[in-house]
Amino acid sequence: MSPDVVVVGAGAAGIIAAWRAATLGANVLLIEKTNRIGTKIMISGGGKCNITHDGPIEAVLKAFRQPEARFLRPSFYRYTNQQVLDLLHDRGLETMVRPDGRVFPVNGTAKDVVGILISYLEEAGVEVWKDSQVTKISKHDDHFTIHLAQTESKQRQAEHRFGSQALLQEVLAQDQCAEGPQLDQIDCANVIIATGGSSYPNSGTTGDGWPWMREMGHTVTPIRAALAPINLTHKRTDWSGVALRDIILRARKENREIAKWRGDVLFTHTGISGPCALGISRIVAESMIGGKVILEVDLQPNTYFEQLNDDLLKTASQNPRRQIRQAVHSMAPERVIEDILDQCGIRDETVGSNFTKPQRSKLVQLLKAYPLGPVSGVPLEKGEVVAGGVSLDEVDPKTMASLKCEGLYLCGEILDIAGPVGGYNLQAAFSTGFVAAESVAQRLNKI
């Protein structure tokens, strides 16, 4: 085989890049080291696939940090969120927009999304090699040599896992047929690197591309957790699975608020997960370098301190014989409320008539700022994406072409890009992959 372009990595960016290049007439080889393609798409959004984020492109870009938004702007306008959805709608997938702007399949799952993308690859004639690990990429004058090693799909042992890790285990257990001839290397004039970052390493994203990029002259900025669960110093192992709904999670350092996120929190064996934890994890991870970070939860985000105090006072006055425990039991899950009431000294016999002002003040304080304690770490390997990667200053944002090595293109999470939770990172992968493919096609005089 003598491909016009080799795409390394069959995640969101690599799939779109391979498909688009092939539709423009290029002979495309897509190489994936695991036994399946689109693994991280399969586990995105808890297996429901948060495809993208709705809204005008400028509004979507505002979710990213300014340097990242500036870099992504050309590709986001070249391949928009609506165009991504049109691609899926054309194959019968129905989607819905949640109130928070996240876009999901209506009746389908992430499997349906991946299935549609695979159908596009097949229709475009993309050759796919799975279980084929790229070990090295070297440049020789006008072509690249891609060194390969065949891998074997390993039987995954059943373990007791929760959340995204359990979902990943399920996906990996559904082996696809391995493909790819027994070759040691292949030469090609154009290479698109879409190997991802190093989040969820069991899915295949183990940071393979970064050493190759360093060898080709690129700078790789420090890798940090971005969308990841947060570990706490004071673990509540018996609270694992307890969820806090529609709360505000705040992070503080030296008594100053450094981050907050509204949504849900899920307690785990080691700390917390859920949208709020993922939403603030990048800032927390960065801030921990210089000191201790403490988390707290506002369990009543729609009510101000003063209003909550007045409401509790009114309830106690109007119901002098009613237990205070009964009056507040719906404000949080039972285990959390019990802990709060114990800290306030509110017992079963505490009724409206003997509900003291100090108790009420303490109760209001805890409902508005329930302490979770110090952060012990933000596990990089459990994040959905990572921050850091190939410096954006060394890649042309209009073409995704390397400014260090001719014929090399980069897209997706290998770049120093990390958007918030909500479909932003998949959109970044789709858009940058699309642009990289069109740039290769233009270099091949296909367009």
C-alpha cells in the first residue's frame, strides 16, 4: 500500500480527518493501536455521547481560555457544530439540546454515533488498521517512516468499577476484529497525528504522540488534569454513590474563591466526581502547585443567606412543635443532612420552640457552605481530557499544519487545548480533524 496520507489515532479527530481526506480523493490509511475505533466517543457523556455544544460559534468559543479560543476560531468556523450534527442527522440520528446547551442523541447512545462514523469511513474507502501500534515516526527528506508493532487484544478481567471506569471496561470488553497486516513500517509523505492526550490510558490514549512531536522539534507544554474527578483528604467511603443535585461547588485557596461550578456532584470512594468536579478540576489542579485548595458546597444556590435564615426562623415560629430535622430533610441527601444537623447540635427533640439562634446561624452557614475539606489530588489518568500538549504557537490554526515539520498535521487532544465539560472537546476534535484533512488534500492538489 502507498497511501497519500496516514492518520494515526482513530478517535474523534482521527475519524473525521480520515473520512474528510478520503472524500476529497486522497488514499487514506487510518492506524489505531487498540482493537476498536472511537473508544472515547463511546464513553463520552456517560455512554450517551455529548456530541457537541449548541449555540453560535462565538458563544461556544467563549467556553475556552482565550489563547485556545483564538487558535480554534478558524477551524470552528470551517467545520461548525451544526455541520457535525448534519453529518449524523443525514444517517438518521435524532438529537436533542438540553437546557444547558449540551447536545445528545434522542433515543440512541454513543454506539449509534460511532456506528455512523464508521459507516462514513467505509463509504469513503478509508483503510483501517486496528491492533497496530505506531512506535516511532521519523522524517527522511520528503517522506515519513512510520514504524509499527502489532498488538494483541487482551482479555479484560471483570472488576468492580464505578461511573466512567465501569463504562470503559464494558466498551473494551466488546472486542472488534483486529485488522492490519504484519508490517514493520510504512512510508508516506503526509501524516496527521490524532493520538489524543493521556486521559483514560486504558482507552488507548497514553500520550504516545508527544515524544514523537518533541523529536520533530515541537514544544510540549506540561500535562495537567483538566476534566477529572477530585480526590479529597477526608474521604467519605461510606458516602460513595451519594449525589448532590443542582448545587454550586466552590474551590478556595487562602480564603479566596478560585473556581465554582453549578450542577451535580457524586461522592466516590476517594472524593468526588460528576459535572461540577470535572468543571473545576483544571483550575484546582493548577492551583494546588502553589498551596492547599479547599472545597465547599452551596446546597441552596437559589436562596441567599439572609433569606434562608428568615425562612428557617419563620418555619420554626409557625411550627413550634415540629422537629427541625423534618423541616430541612429535603434540602440535601439524608447522609449529608444528618451530618449537618449533628454539627449544629440539632437532635430529634429540637423543635421550633427550642430552635436557638446559634443553631439556626450554624445551619444556614453549613447549608450555604458545606465543607468537603482539602483536595489531596486531581488524578490525571482518570480525566476525560488533559490540559497541556503541543504548543499552539507551533501549529498553523488555519491548516493544522506543523510549523516545525513539513507534511505533518496535528489535531485533537494532542494539542494544548482543554475545554470545559459539555461537548466542547469533541467539537474541537471534529473541527481540527476536518481542517487537517482539507489541508492535506490541498497539499495533494485534490482541492
